[in-house]
Amino acid sequence: MVSSALAAAEAALRHNIRQLTPAGSGSLERALEAVAGPAGAPLQVPDAAAAAFAIEGLDPAQARALERATQAEGGRAIMGPDGRRAVLVGPPTSLLAVASRLAGGGPPTADLGAALAAALPTRARRPRLRCGDRRLELGGRTLVMGIVNATPDSFSGDGLAGDVDAAVALAERMVEDGADLVDVGGESTRPGSAPVDAATELLRVIPVVEALAGRLAVPISVDTRKPEVARAAIAAGATMVNDIWGLRGDPLMAPVIAEHPEVALVAMHNRRGPQYSDLVEEVARDLRESLVIAARHGIGAERVVVDPGFGFGKTPAQNLELVQRLAELRALGRPLLLGASRKSTIGLLLDGAPPELRIEGSLALCVVAVAAGAEMVRVHDVAAIHRGLRVADAVLREIPEAVREAPSPGPTG
């Protein structure tokens, strides 16, 4: 079972398939130009009924099989000069048939077909994310993760610096305000922050997790990059680990998660610097590396939420491009979490507004992210974000039954 999951994760990484978004971000045009050249790309943009997917890592046999299968199913495969990249264009049903043809073709196309099928949007039943003895239902409405900073130096000014009673009061208020889970962190990760050692982080985090574990009716997440802190927090009652390096920072983190099959993982994207040739292509590839590491250690993909890392190793412009193109990351096949709350990019857009005046900007990014496919948001201002997302979900997901049954307010004018 582990070997098949690992093979699927490795194939997904190798081909790094993602759906391209033509509006605003220009990712479709950029990908087409990469494979067809600047003169041909504008002529290749598909109509509104078609979808487009970028594919990498093709060998010659796979490239030939992909072209044949796509042509047979009424789509187009626009191949790069070296045959290793392609943009696949066609109606989703045709592309699913392409995936089926490839998957049934045996080596070397079976892995490519499986990777393409996994990247295509589906109408599967709503999955549930296990967090200890609780289940979080995904897809019905946007889930809200409340932030509890047990630090003295949070960028947003809400650090509680070891005050356990204040942390408990904050977490309880967040749950009352609509939080579906709370995330406890003991090390600031703001730009320029000084790292803390494990002993300090443990002193900040573990008393808070212990106090919350017996009081909250929602799962507790620990925000840490240190395996020793993750292990201690799990022992104290945490049922999710939020790793800002997505298992790619410390090699001992994955074994800790693997030891606890009831614990969920948020694998976040991070990088030491903001140098990218194609932002979302590389974010997707790095997150797929996280999924390969997880599979290698027997951590099932169904346990993993992915976070594209807004504000981590990215410029303000790149942060906004990340949200513009967030829909491309749905091809990872994992729930998406966005953590943009109160971050400096919002302050920059709002003429230098301090963190406490960035609530509206945070909500705006949350709504845009949900429209692009995010299923979870990590926020400081739970009450305001929860209220805003109830309205957004009613439009973007499903109209509530109480609204459907509500009568007309009567004549106007």
C-alpha cells in the first residue's frame, strides 16, 4: 500500500500537472508560450468550454502516447520543442478519457495517466479530515483555523508570551465565534524574526496545548517546524501539526507524524528566497515533494492539507500572484489552506495600515481564495472572517436551506 502511494506521489511530482488559469494571472498564456513560442501562444488559447493543463517530465514514449490519446479524444496536446513539456487542452470529459487511455496503456504511460486523472477536477463525495477522535468535513463550507500566538513577538501584536489563561480565553472565544480548529504557535515566523530553541518553544506551547485539550470541542493544531515540539504537543493533545517547511525542513519531522496515524498535517510551502522562474509551477512542485516525503514515511495523502505559504519566501507581488493563480494548486488533489491574515502585503495595499486595521483586507483575500478552491483559512480575527465567509459560502458553495425557504420581503418602490 505504501509503495503504490509512493509511486503515485512520485509520478505526480515528476509530471507536476496543474490546471492553467487564463484570467488575470496570464499563467495559461505563459505556459503556452513556453511550449509553443511567443508567436504561436496567442493563437492557442482555448475557448471557455475547454480546460488547459500543463504537464512536465515527459519522456519520448509518453509524449507520443499523449499526442495520440489526446487527438483520439478530441483534444489538443501542444508540445514543447524538446517534447518534455506539453499543454493539454480540451473539455474535462475528453481529458478524463485521455487519462483513462494512458492509464490502460501499461508502462510507460500508466503513471502519466494516473497522474492526469488525479489532477482533473472531480465531483467526489466530501472527504473528512481526521484529527484525533474528531472529523473535519471538507467542501461543505470554508473551515476557519484560529491563531493563538504563545509568543512575545508576533508580527500582528497579539502574542501572549506564555500567559496560559489568556491563551485559553482567546481560544475559547474563537470557538464561540466560529473557529473549527485552533492553531497554537510558540515561535514567531515573521520576516526578520529570531529563531528560538526547542526548550523555549516547548515552555511556551505545551502548557497552552495541555490546557486547551481538555476544554475545546474542536481540534488543536500546533504550529511548529521542530519535531521535538510536534511530538510533545501531540502527547499533550494536539491532533494536527502545521509545519511551515512541509516536512522539507527537518528530516525527523515526517517520522514523528508517521508515528501518529490519527494526526493530520498541514504541509506549507516555504523557500529561503523569492527567486522563481514560474511561481506557481515551482510552488506546486515543492508541495508535491512534501507529499512524496509523506508517502515515503507512510503518511497517507488523506491526512495532508497543503498551504501555498503566503508571505513565506515570496515578495508582496508574488503573494498576490499566488492568490490569483491559487486554482492551479487544486490539481494537487489535497485541501488548500490560505494563511494571509493581517500580513504585511495587506498593509502595503492599504497605505501602511497596521495589523489591527487589516481585517477587511484579510477577509477579501479569504473570499478570493475560497472562490479559487481553498477549503480552509488561518486567521486572527475569527468572528469577522467567519461572518464574511458564511455569506461568501452561500454564493460560492451552496445556498442555505433557510435562505431558499425564506419568503419575499414584499413589494418595493
